[in-house]
Amino acid sequence: MKARRTLLILLMSASYSAFAQQGAKPEDTEQWSPVPIKITPGKYMSTPPPSDAIVLFDGKNLDEWVSNADRDKPANWTVKGDLLTVNKAAGNIETKRMFTNYQLHIEWRIPANITGEGQARGNSGVFLASLGKGDPGYELQVVDSYENKTYVNGMAGSIYKQFAPLSNPSRKPGEWQTYDVNWLAPVFNEDGSLKTPARVTVAFNGIIVQNNTELRGPTQYIGQPSYSIKHGAAPIKLQSHGDKSEPISFRNIWIRELKN
Ligand code: MG
């Protein structure tokens, strides 16, 4: 049943991508202005998990994670010194568990010696619902946005290729940054049509950068997003981006399910 579900999602996303790519270019959905105002966030605060949280990463192991390419295989990123560091050779990883509506806390750090520019500078991402292998899903972008120009709907705190952050509270490479996310999954009708879109609120270093934002569908690198894939509960995925810059790290990842 699980394999059939995965296959269906893959077929649907593959055919949709092919459709979306006819004549469309990646640049078509880049937004370059207005540039979100830069804000110096307050002091870094790590929020430890509350008593009812599911701890997804506490610095010790990847027991809650699997490979996104093959969910029967372990997540093969690097756990060292309480950190989780992207292993680009291993590809994306995602949670074993599936989630619908939730509150997520996750911390990330661009290495101090980061190189590259634009989207090729510390690119990763938190897919708030993973819809299959590769990048299908809803991406909250992770990238160095301290002093790094790129399209605004591709900055840190953006819903990638859809919504720029309301402001830019990025910290310098080498410093820890936090995302606190409130995710409400989309709801579909029996026939696969959309009942209510996904909504997300994101605090980035304590600053609200997405305020009850209604997503237009899963992330599309090329073409316009739409809710073409009916889905229910889904894993959360972390991106291993193909750029050549130094891999980024994560720590203190926890989640609270929100029951409605
Ligand atoms: Mg990304």
C-alpha cells in the first residue's frame, strides 16, 4: 500500500512537472523586488523541546529519519558534536513519521567559511510536507541571506518560488538561526479537488516572516504551482541541495502535533 501510494505520487509529480515545463523557464517565477527590509534579530535563543514534543533530532542519532530516495534505508547524514550536517552524496532525508498540522522548531547554521553566491550559497530547505523523491513538497527555503543577493522568493524564510519573507532577520554565516513553524496542511475533497489550501506561519530568529500565508500548491522550480496532488499526512524533509558550497548543519529539531 505504501509503495503504491509513493508510485502514484511520483507518476503524478513527474507528469505535472513535464507539463509545467513546456515553454516555461525557472526565471519566470523569480521575484526580485521589493527586497525585504533587513532586521537585526534579538539574542539567539534555543528553545528546548516541551514535554509533549516529539524530538526529531537531539544531537545523538537519526533514529527518527530515513532516506528520501528509499524510505527503507537509513538517513545517512553526519551526526557529530550534537549537530546534524548535510551529506550531499546521500541526498535528501525525511522523517519516518507522517504529520498533518503541527508546530515545528528547527535550528540551522550556514558554515562560517561558506562560499558561492545566490542560490548556490548554503542552500538547503525544510519541506513542510514531503510528497515523494527529490524535491516534491512545500519548501521553506534555507540559504545564506545575510549578505547574499538572490530573488526574494528564494531567500531564507521564503516559501520557495511563492512568497518572500516579510523581512530579513538573517544572521551571519557561522551563527545559529531558528525557524518556528506553524503548519496547517491542505485539505482535499474526495474527488481530489482542493477544499482548503495549506497555511503557514514562520518565525525566523523570532521574527514573523510568513504570517498565515496561504500556499498556492507544492513548490515548483519551473512553472506555476497548483494543488494537483491529493495527499494526507506526510513526512518532513530536509534538502540536500546540489550546489557546491559547504554543507550546512541542523540541531534541536522537535515537533508538536496540532489536533483540530
Ligand atoms: Mg532549498
